Amino acid sequence: MGRKVLVIEDNADIAHLLQVNLGDIACEVQVASDGRQGLELALAHDFDLIILDLMLPQLDGIEVCRAIRQQNGYIPILMLTARTSELDRVLGLEIGADDYMTKPFSIRELLARVKAIFRRLDLLAPADNDDSDNKISAGVMDIDIEKRKVAIKGATVDLTAREFDLLVHFASHPGRVYSRPQLLDQIWGYGHDGYEHTVNSHINRLRAKIETDPANPEYVLTVWGVGYKFHEQTSR
């Protein structure tokens, strides 16, 4: 069955390019030409991925992304932006975008990232096995992989799709150290030089949500000069 993708893009040429190329990899694509229409579609239908332009009429991409995250925390969002400032990219990640690409972009790279997102969704899909296999307890934190929910001391923690996948990956392999390139390859599905800061941003945002003191983390630990690991004494 083909994947369902929502493209929210006001540039008709780019929207058409995405629709055609995504169709070539068996995606069913809907296109919205402004932020308000895109948000209505995103909240009314189930999509496997949303490709979201930052600069949109009616509602901009930041507003759309924030509204989607308030209603639907798990759907992956790939943000497109013509802006090149680090502030714009960080803001997009902070409010819930899972990844971003700067225009002009390579359609080959975009498709590679889309395929990586779909592979990640497949890997994290619940298997037909014992329910306990889909749950992880780590200290006072409980992770329900099938329901894609995280709770600390019983209180729900809102994570983006990428933050959740990153946490599950760490918690499933306590004590194992991962470098930034390894995390890019295994969680993002690609490993390009210069994107290591994306890992850092997600680690920082994840810590801000799950750690009592993000400056002195108990769960996701830094291994200086190497990468990161999940505390092996907290996971069970």
C-alpha cells in the first residue's frame, strides 16, 4: 500500500515536482497551496509524512507545524525553507519539525530522506508479539512503543516523532555508545557531513523534556569525544 504524503507548498512548480517524484516511489500525494488549507488537511486526514514549506500565505510553516504538533505528535514533518539562517532552522526543530532541507534542494536527496523516514516507520511499527516487548521502563520513565507514548512519574511527555525514535533507540540499547554519524544513519537514515549539529539539537531538546536537570542528565549521557549513550542502570 502506498504512503500518504501531504505537501504544503505555495510554489506551484515545486509542489508539482514533489508530487510527480513522490508518485514515482508509490506515494499518494495531496497538495495544499497555503498554510490554512494545509493545516485543515493535516488535521482531517491520516498522513505518513508532511512536507512543509516555511514561508506560506495565510499561516506560515512555523504556525502550521506548531498546530499540528499540538494535535498530532507522531507524524513526521520535513520542513522546506528558502532561508539559510541557523535561527530559522533551529526554530523549526524546536517547535517539532523532524528534519529540514534548504531550497534549492536536490530532489534525489529529498527522496532519500523520505525513504529513510518510511524505513524508520517500518522498523518502529509494532510487531505481533507479547505486549511487554513493546514497552520499556527506565527509572521513573515508561515508554510505550506501540502507542508512541512516554510518561515520567505517570505524567505524559510530548515528544516529536524524531525525539521519540531517538529515545527508543537509546533505551533499547542501554550502555551502547553511538557517534553522531551513527545516529544520523540509524535514526535519520542518512549520514551526510555537516549534519551532526542536527543530532546535537535533537539531543538537547530531548534532554529538556525528559531530564530533571538537562545540564546533568540521568538518561541520555554524553561520552566525550565519542558520542552519546543511554544510562545502562536505568533501563529494564
